[in-house]
Amino acid sequence: MTKIILKRGRDESLRRFHPWVFSGAIAQIVGEPAEGDIVGVFSQEGDFLAYGHYQVGSIAVRILSFSGEDVLGPDYWVNMVSRALNVRVSAGLAGDGGSTNCYRLVHGEGDGLPGLIIDYYDGVCVLQAHSVGMFRAKGAICEALKKVYGDSLKAVYDKSSGTAPFKAGLELVDGYLYKAPGFSDDEQIVLENSNKFYVNWTEGQKTGFFLDQRDNRALVGKYSSGRNVLNLFCYTGGFSVYALAAGAVHCDSVDSSKKAIDMVERNIALNGFDPSLHTGYCADAIDFLRDVPEDKYDLIIVDPPAFAKHRGVLNNALRAYQRLNAAAISKVAPGGLVFTFSCSQVVDKEAFALAVFSAAAQTGRSVRILDRLNQPADHGVNIYHPEGEYLKGLLLYVE
Ligand code: SAH
């Protein structure tokens, strides 16, 4: 196995279990590793530190194990997948007979598996590799999923074409790694807190559904009874379904994707709501808000895509959050609520709160923070890798 030897003093972050080795920390590579190979990482003094996936780039090694266990054998993947599943069972998300049968099974560094995302949709696992190592390991990961879930596993779908780094020799074509006999669908109905959703992993964005808003959708439900709801950036209508299930008088859902709006309408019908209670609009959210009469909505959800994908555009992103939130705060009816989110990892919760504060000040309205919102338990943050925290939100009460 290739040895990666770190520069003197550059072993400290690994000793604190941070799961990345930056290329600048490397003194010497003993061997000629191919991208995605498992390498051993050692200090300048020769101490073993960790095993990880090697890749050319700023993050040179993504750590798989700090303990020296055998990371090359099949038991490694079974062990890691089982540990991840145990966390979801502890959180009340996985297991039989619950009101939820979809969850994120593996959340990258949060589950000690940098570069790997697996979302579980009632027996269908949708895998996204973000590194060469995970992409090359997908066969072994699929075998582990078969062992861990047994007969209840319906399919494993690899959807890495949009996430794995484009490198020579990697054939980035999405497809099934496994299908149980008789399983032939690209879509299925899942349950989230007893609400039903179609999830289409081949056609949909990301793995097909935004599992990270489960708890925040439940909170929207808690506040929706008797309210006229506007769900901006609705995607497949998660918040809309919860709002109507909780007794909202009406819900308008807005997304710039026609496919998303079609899915919202199917999800509204799937849950048996009277179609007159809901309207879907394929439109730009900012344009839509501009034409909204003041006082029409008394609950507005603002859940845009990540405005900043890297630090270089942070200031522009903060300005965009401020503009969008000012528009929403200015339009909500007196005594109304705004649920506002950012899923940009580089915008931390303090910066986001400051952008929303500036937005509120711009409108001149009296605004209270009723709640601070986060990502849920199946998107857990490894305490040694705070970069894993990305979803944040505020629940505002606007007078
Ligand atoms: N709230 C959703 C997830 C939102 S993802 C849920 O709970 O599932 C962000 C969505 O914003 C995507 O569906 C994308 O199509 C949409 N979008 C991106 N830019 C937009 C814009 N300018 N106006 C309206 N929708 C937009």
C-alpha cells in the first residue's frame, strides 16, 4: 500500500480526527498511487495515522479509518453501513412500521465516509459518490447494502454522474448497481411523517427528494392551520403537503422548474387534498414575490438553492439572501410567519442571520425570531468536521 508521509507538525489535524489531508501537508508519497486507491498516512516521525482514499487535488486524502482496521476487506463497508443505519434507528427514522420510511443513510464525513452520500427510499438506495475513491468502491458498497438490508433491499441506483469528479478512466453513467427480482420502477411512493411523496431518483434533482427538510416541514405543519401559505422554491412540494395536511386554508407553490411543479401537483393529489386548496406556479420566485399583493399570505417559506457554492461568491450570495428575505418579509401579512433557509455551506449561521437582520431592517417592520432551524439527525455533523454543517434557517414572526 502506498505510504503518504506528512510534513513535520502537519499531523495535528489528523490526530484530532479531521478527515482530510490537504496536498500542502504532504512531504513524500512512497509509491505511485492511482486516484481512488487506499493509502496509509504517516507522520514525519513514522507514526501510523489513518487510511484513506487518495485523489489528486487540494484534498489529497479523504480518511476512511483512524484505527488501523482493515479498510480493504468487505467487512469494512458492512461495518460502516451498519453503524450508519444504527444511528438512523436511534433517531427513530429507520425500522419497521414507522410513519417515515425514507432517510439519508450515509451523510459523508458525518458518517465517517467522506465523499459518499446514500439516500434510502423505502428499500431503494440512491448512491452519490463525490470522490474517485467512493466511485471506485461503489460495487463493494452495493454488496454491503445487500448484506445489511437483506431481502428488504429493492434496488441500488448509482447517481454519481453529476457529483463524482470528472477524471480520465471514470465512466460517469448513472444506472442500477442492483435490482431485486421483479423490481422495475424508477420511482416510488415514500412516507415522511405519514405524508406521501413520489420520489423519482432518475429524473429528480439530487437523489430525487430533499430529505434534509423533514423536521422543518413538520414545524411548518405545526404553524399552518388556518393560514394562507406561499411555498417558494417548492421543488416536489414537501412543505406544501405538510401545510395542507395541517389545515392551511390554501397553499401556492412556486418553482422555476416545470418538472418540479408537475411533481408537486402529483404529490398534492397523492395525499388526497381537494385540488382547489392548491395552486402550482412555474415562475421565478423573486418575480413572483414582486407581484404578490401585500397581506395575501400569512405564512411564507423561502428555501432557495445554495446561492454560494464556494467562498469566492460569498458576498454576492449574502446580498442575494438579503434581497430575497427583504421581499418576503415586506410581503407577509401582519402577524405572519416567514420560514427562511440557506443550504450554502460557506454561509454560516451567523452570516445568514446577519443577512436576514439587514433584510428585516430594510423593511422597517417589527420582526422576532421564534426558532432557529437546522439539518436533521440523519444529516449529522461529525464534531471533528464542522464543515459538515450546511442547512440553517430562521422562523420569523412579522408584525
Ligand atoms: N423546498 C424544497 C427544496 C428546494 S430546492 C423541498 O422541501 O423539497 C431549490 C429549488 O429551487 C429547486 O427545485 C429549483 O428548481 C428551484 N429554483 C432555483 N432557482 C429558482 C428561482 N429563481 N425561482 C424559483 N425556483 C427556483
